[in-house]
Amino acid sequence: MARDEKAKAKMEQAKGKAKGVIGRATDDEGLAAEGQTKKSKGDMRQAKEKIKDAFRR
């Protein structure tokens, strides 16, 4: 299960980064902001998983 959550976090980060790049390239501030939000959400999810891993040891 932890691998699934880590994979979701990585996927969310990648999607967010891609949206941000596309938004900046097309001067679409809304898309760029949405991408940054999605990337940040993925970062938070990954941090949560790292904390959970630390307590499992």
C-alpha cells in the first residue's frame, strides 16, 4: 500500500510540473497556477509517506 501512495505522489508531482510548464509556455496563468498547486499537493503527499516510513522503522 505504501508503494501505491508513493506512486500517486510521484504521478501527481509530474502532472503538476507538466501543467505548470505548459501554462507558462502558453502564458496561461490559470493553468500554471493549477500545475503548481497539483505539484505542491504531490510534494505534501510524498512528505506524508516519508514520515510514515520513518515511524515504521
